[in-house]
Amino acid sequence: MPAPKPDDTTAHEALLAFDRAHVWHPYSSALSPQDPYVVESADGVRLRVRDRDGTPREVVDAMSSWWCALHGYRVPELDAAARAQLGRMSHVMFGGLTHEPAVGLARRLVDLAPDGLEHVFLADSGSVSVEVAMKMALQWHLAAGRPRTRFLTVRGGYHGDTLNPMSVTDPVGGMHALFRGILPEHVFAPRPPSGLDPDGAALAAWERETRALFAAHAHEVAGVIVEPVLQGAGGMHVWAPAALTVLHDLAREHGALVIHDEIATGFHRTGPLWAGQRVDTPPDILTVGKALTGGYLTLAAVLCTREVAEGVSRGAAGGLMHGPTFMGNPLACAVASANLDLLASRDTPAEVARIEAGLREGLSAAAELASVTEVRTLGAVGVIELREPVRVAEVTAAAVARGVWVRPFRNLVYTMPPYVTDDADLATITSALVEAVASAHG
Ligand SMILES: *Cc1c(COP(=O)(O)O)cnc(C)c1O
């Protein structure tokens, strides 16, 4: 690429200066702001960024932009869907009105969802969909004359950043101590043992403890909420379908609903369409988000069974008490439908299996590094776990220098690449991650 022109450099510096002085980034400090890269455009699996000094670079996106951009960027089918919808209407209110984009998307979601999930609430972000799922469970119990007010979950989870999703997120990772007295206090079972097929004794011990805890709180537990089989932002922890089955059984035994939060895991990220497909029973409520629009626009959805929907509606309130301004946004719904059609038109399970094999092979060298405790892969997710917190700026810079965009957190350097990442780009991602960890941590 050509060297930047002087006015480019000035504009680049001015942009960064205003950003530092005025713009919040995720989990950021206004006193010591992070040093972001400026991204100018993106195409396929590549982002065009500028270094701190303005040098343009192309980097392969190992993050799918926080797990959303399944087909990469500027996807012709999704661009066309957005353009076509812009020519009709980008937004109208959903109170008293309906439209084909929302109904078409709901039809697709009901079709794809586990059996029995027939009612769709279209929300505007993942956290809001978790709020709605929790309200559904609370209203369902209220309507039946059982005012249960708590949720049971496992440690290590992540369900979003608004207050209720935070309250069922891991107490440490979810900063419960910081917000003591404000967050509702829910019931936390231990984190289930690691791996799809953990040691039987560890699983039995976990089950004993969880059974006792559930029994002690059964009268007040409205629902169980978990990320099936893979905890995402809570620590990229893989856990056993057998433990999920235990939670389903306990919920049924004690009259609680089961909520699967598949905002991170849905749409094949762990291999199957839904991570929760690995257990025999479907959830009562399902949340989806992140990859729903292929990373184009913010949109999420909550699906529930007829029993839950009708139960909620029999209550004194006469319906589900939620209705965001941008509910069912037509532009987002149209792109989401195009995204789901595109996923279905490809052999997505085979694409994910290919990526899983490439990640397993390419990341295996990291297991030899002194700084690394474990390397794990599940579907299109590859994780390098370190002994110590990641030196984020150093690892990121080392990966960018090797042509890869990565955003580590805590002690984890991980990738969730777009499903369309070809074998050569996948090899670029895995070698950059291994080398970046080696150069920053040894
Ligand atoms: C990202 C995420 C959320 C929150 O979604 P936002 O769109 O960021 O509000 C909730 N649950 C899970 C499992 C997630 O990964």
C-alpha cells in the first residue's frame, strides 16, 4: 500500500486525539485511555487498519468482530439485503404495526430453533434479550401464583453488561462486589468440570453439590440460566453436556424453567447449530444474538415455548411487559434473514469442522510454551490459556505485526474466526497467535 499523505496523517492524528479525549471504549478509562487502532474499512476476512504512526496494514480478523461476522465483511448477499430494505424502510415502530422482515425472520428462527420454541421476541441487543428472558421466567411464575424471584446459574458465566444479566454473570468476572446492594443476588452452583467428557468423580462431586444447592433454594428459583457447553466471555470454558442434563433434570424436578443463552454459541460456533443440541431436552427459553445479522447490525431474539408464552399472557399484566423502541427493526431483520439463508445455503457444519481441525493443528505448538497452561478447541473456537494475565497491548501488537487482529482478555488469547476463513488465512491466524504469545510471554 502507498505511504500515507501528510494530510492523511494529520486527520489520523486528530481522530485519535479526539477519541482519547472524548470517546469511551469497552471497559475503558477516561484517565488512561487505551490506544486503539483506526480501522478504515473491511473486506472478506480482512480489516484495513492504521498503526499508531498512520501506516496502513491489512490484518486477518481472528475475532469475527466479537463473534458476529460469520461470513466476513462486505458480504454481497448481506449488502444486497440491506440495500433492498433501505429502499423500503429502515425502521418503523413495532407497536400496532408488523412487517415482512420481522415475520420472515421469526419464521426462520422458529424453524431452526429446538423443538417447541414457537414464540419470538425481537430485541435490540444480547443483554436486552437476556433481560427479556429473565422477565419471561419471572412473569410465568407470577402468573401461576408462585412469586419466585431468583435464578440459578453456574460460576464462570457471562450473560451481558446490563444489571440483570450482570447479576447472573460470574460474581468475580461480573464485578458483583463493585455493585453490591444494587445487583440482585442469585444462586451460583460451582463451575462444572472442564471438558465435554470430564472425569466421572469430578462430575459426580459437582452434581452432589449442585443438587443440594438447588434443593435448598427450590422454592425461590424461577429459572436456570446457562451458556450451554461453552462459557464465552466468562472464560472460554468448555463444560460437559452431562452437567447440563443434570441442570435440566433438577429444573424439571423443582418446577423451574431452563434458559439457554446461545448468544455466543448459536449458529454453529461450537459445531452443531445450537450448543444445547448436545442434550436430549430443549430449553424453555432461548436467547440468540451476536451472529444473528452476520455482524451487520445489532439484533437479538428470545424464543420460548407455547406453554411459557401462554402462561405469561394469563397473568394479571395480560402480556409480556417489554417493548423496546427499536424492536423488530426491519433493516436488521432483513439482514438477519439473509444471513440465516446464507448459512443454510453453505455446508456450515463442514466449514466449522474444517476450521476446528485447522485450529487444533495450528495452535498445538502453543502447548509447548512455558507460559501456556492449556490449549483447547471446540468448533470454530480456539483458546490458548496462559498462567498469567495477558499483556494485551504487547500480544495485540505482535499479532498485528504478523497480519492478524486479536483481542485477548484476562489470561486468554483466543480466536473465533469467520467461517469463511480459508486454510491459508487460518494458518496465518494460528501461527501469529502462537508467535505473539511466545514473544510477549515466552
Ligand atoms: C455477548 C453476550 C451477551 C451480551 O450481548 P450484547 O449484545 O453484548 O449485549 C449475553 N450473553 C452471552 C452468552 C454473550 O456472549
